[in-house]
Amino acid sequence: MKMEKLKCPKGFVLMGTDNDSYRNRYSVEKNEQFKEVFIKFMKDLGFDGGKIKQGFWIHDENEDIELKISDFEDCYRYYENKKYDVEVFYGNKKIILVIRTKERRKMLDNLESKSKWKKFPKIIKIKEKVKKKIPLINTNVNIGKWN
């Protein structure tokens, strides 16, 4: 199965990662493009893209409403197929993906083809001026006794 390379800025914007062999965690910037990229990502992992897409819609008697990614806060979604368990946590400012698999390399190739790293501002350390040392003064002065 060939994975389609997405051009930035149409990909996930990764903010952090962690793994312990078969459990992989990714922090992704929360933005509207997440929906489209996530559907393609999951489809490449063997999930039904149509079912994933339905999770971003509300259907009622009168109309179908597409939800904005900002509508998802403190939400959790779970997906599972034969090769992957995927948990998605929608927070206030970021989305956390937890992916469990024994086929990590394929999943990483898929994720890499749809991602870029967030550019954080550079922090430049400002050199402090060397303070002059003040000589110590002997303060052991006999003041007298307290009455």
C-alpha cells in the first residue's frame, strides 16, 4: 500500500513524541487541517476512511453539520483494527495520538509522510554582567549585653 506524501502545511504539525516499543504517543497541533490529514493517515493504516470522516459530522433529521476541530475539547475517540489501536485525545490546544502496534516502521513512515515539526521560537541566553564582588566586612562587633 503506497502512502501519499502530503505537502506542508497540509500535514500534522508535531509538537512532541514518546514511545515504548509498541506504544507510540504524538502531540499534534490542534488546527482545522487535522481532520483531512487524520482521515488519510487512518486510511493508510487500514481503517475505513468513510467511518473516520463520519466522526466529524453530526446527523440529525433536518441537516448534516460538519463539526469544527475547535468543537472537540476534552473528547476521546478509540479506533481498532487487526494491526493498530489508535486513541485520540482532543485537548484545548493540542491533540494527542496514542498508537499501539507491532508494525511500528510502517506507521512511522505513514506519520512522517504527513507531518512536519512545529517550529518553536529560539531562546537566546543573555549573558549576565559580572557583578563586582563586595568584600566581606567583619560584623562581629561586641554590642554589649542586653538588660
